[in-house]
Amino acid sequence: MRISLDSFRAQIAITVFASLSMLALAWLLAEDILTSTRERLLAEAREQCIRAAKELSQQYKDRANLGNEPVEILPVEALDVSLRGLSLAVLRAYEGMAGGFYLAEQHRMAGDVPPGGLESRQTLAKFERDVAHAAIGRIDHPGETAVEVASRGRDVYVAAAHRADSGAVAWTLKRLAEARDPVLERRRWWLAALVFATVLGLGGIISIMLYLRRGVGSVNEGLRRLEEDFAYRMPAIGGQFGAIAEAINRMSDRRGALETRLRRQDRLAALGRVVSGVAHEIRNPLNSIRLTLELLERRVRRGALRSDEVWEAIEEVDRLDQILGRLLEFGKAGLEERRRQNVRPLLERAIKLVQEQAQSKQIHMRLDTAAGAPLEAEVDGLQLEQVLINLLLNAIDASPPGQEVRISAGCEGDNLRIRVEDRGPGIPPDARDHIFDPYFTTKDAGTGLGLAMSREVVLRHGGTLEFDTGPDGTVFTLAVPSREAHS
């Protein structure tokens, strides 16, 4: 069994997709927050610049109304000092804002105050003056207010200009450095932390994926090697997969020990099966010898001994010798005594050899063959006779007392068919698929070799051994080629 990477890949793909989706959503939310924050800061800066410009314009108007002479008639230096005082008084309330006045009749700026106040010793840059001039240039009539917004790099400049009834135009300017805001800065740090965590998570996922890929690949390769070589042991693997590899190696060691123990038991069981096979093969001849000797003993006492009965015992001894000789040549599945012959004597002899068992259960043995029909086939007489004896004994065992076992034989086409039919209860359904398996038996004293060996003998003859069973009995059908065959 192999470990599949498909589930790992699917889970990792889903996790990566979810992480990227979360990162994209966070980025969009952050961009929306940044945009809204920039717009808010820009609106606040516009409002502050307009309000400051109007205040400057009002202060200039109030200053002009104090005297009977226009402010512009003052000397240049005095005028700058006076107007700068007005600018400082107003812009002190607006942090980071620059401002001053533009004297339209003199075409010059006066009273300028830099963004940090006079203490900062800063001066307005040319770009800042240009933005202020652009806002001033939008004023055409007294009472108007104009706003100019310009960008330079990541900084935004907002300038506002207002003209009162007098000829001077008050202007203000504020620089938004990257539109910074403390809340916005914190949000940027949170976004950066989120991006870092997401990237770190993706890196961890990729690392886990590679680790799982290597680990699962090593386990799969080890399992593949184990399928080919049971002695193979998986090498040491780091991490959790190392525990899996160790568990597989322990399992392999236990399996090896179990297989060694099973092989030892199989050898003992094989020896027992050989002994059972020998006992099964020689039991029938020994029973026949015993019955013949008992019959001889009774005839000796009556003085009615016949030579043919002695020869029956001698023939059974010879058959026993042949069986033992073949058992000694176990594994040599030959048919040395195969020849074309009449099968009828084999049937009659097999019935005669099981007659004692049949009489003990009051079973009637009936042989049906077509009168005058040839029953010839190329067979090994001894082996075929043993098959017939096995089938007859099974039929006698399965039949209730007083019933009949019917044996029929005849040629059908190119085959000689022999049927053994009993009137027993039939073979149980759960045993039908195993009836020809070696050592499978439904009898308390059975060895499970009779039908298995019988089928093997029939197959060596190029024939078949089949059965049909039901609640009214069982029929075993033996078929061997009736014409000359070569094996």
C-alpha cells in the first residue's frame, strides 16, 4: 500500500490559495484606508490653508484701518517687518504652515514666514513659491479665495490665497510629507506585519510541502522495495517519518520472524500430510486384505478353502506394494502403466472391494452399463481403480442406511463417462468450492486427500472430474478420453 501525495497537495493548494486571498484582501483594504486617509488629510489641509489665508487677509485689513495712510507707503524693510509680525501672529496657531502677503502693486511677496516659523531659519523653496504664486494667480477680484494643490515626489503641497478689499493678497501653504498620519503609519506597520506573516506562512507551507514530499516519497520507495525484497529495511529518516520508517522496519522484522516460524510449522505439517497420504492410500488395500483373511479363516475352519480367495489377498498385497512404490517416487506424476483396456473389470473389482462397507450400512451397489457396448479407454488401471474406490466409499458414507449407490458407465462421443450417484443430503454450499482442495474434508475421520488425489489422477489422463449436488443426492461424473491419446 502506497501513501498518496494527492491529499497533501490538495490541502496545501487550498491553504496557499486562502493565504494569497487573505493577503490580497488585506492589501485592498489597506489601499482603501490609505486612499481615504490621504483624502482626509488633503481636505483638512485645504480647510486650514483657506482659514489661515482669510485670517491673514483680515489682519492686513485691520492693520490698514489703524492708520490714515496705506500700509504700502512704508519703506520696504519696515513693511516686511510689519507684515511678518502679522503672519507670525496668525500662523502660530497652524503647525507647519507657511504664509505671507503678495503686494500686487509692487509685484512682490512680503512678510513671508517659513513652515517652522522664524526660529527654524528655513526659507521657502522655489517650488513652494511657485505653488503659492499659482494660487495667487487665480485671484481676479477682491473677496475671492483660490486653492492650488501640487505634488512633488511623494509630497503634496496645498496653497490657498485670499484677497480682501485692499490690494494685498494673503497666501498660505502647507506641505503634506507623504500624506503622513500617525494612525496611517500604524496601519502601514500592521499591513507590513500582515504581509510578513503571510509570506512567512507561505514559506512554512512550502517547507512543509517539500518535507512531506520527501518523507512520503521515501516511505513509498521503501514500501516498493519491501514488495520486491522482504529482507530490505528502510534507512533512517529524520522527523516524524523516521518513526513511520522504524514502525515499518519493526513490522517487517516481526513478519520475518513469523514467516520463519510458519515455514517451520509448514515443514512439520507437510510431513504430517505425507504420513496422512500414505495412510490413506494403503488403508483400502489393508482393509481388503483383512476382510479376505477373515474369510479365509472361516473357510479354513469349515475346510472349504479356495485358491482364488488366496490370490485375492496376494493381489491386494501387490497393489499395496505398487502404491508404496509410487509414494516413494512422490512428485513423479507419470502414468507408467497406462494402456488401452476394458474398464468394466475395473468397475466390478472396485465395487467388490467396497462391498463389505456397503453391506455394513445395508447399501445396495448397482452397476448399469449398456449390454455389449465397449467400455475401453487408455488408462492406468491401478490409478483409475483407486479413483473409483474413493468415489464409491464417499457415496457409501454419504448415503443413509438402506439406500442405493448407482454406478453407470458408457461412451459419449470421444469420452468414457462413469457416474457415481448417491441418495445422500448433498454437499453443503459452503464446502462446494473447496471439495477438491487438498486436506479439505467434511468427515470427522477424513484426511481430505481422496477427492484431491482422484481429480489429479483424472487430469493426468486428460479427463475431468465434476459433481452435481442437491438435497436429493450427489452425482460425481468421471470422464476420460475413450480414443487413443498421447500424454
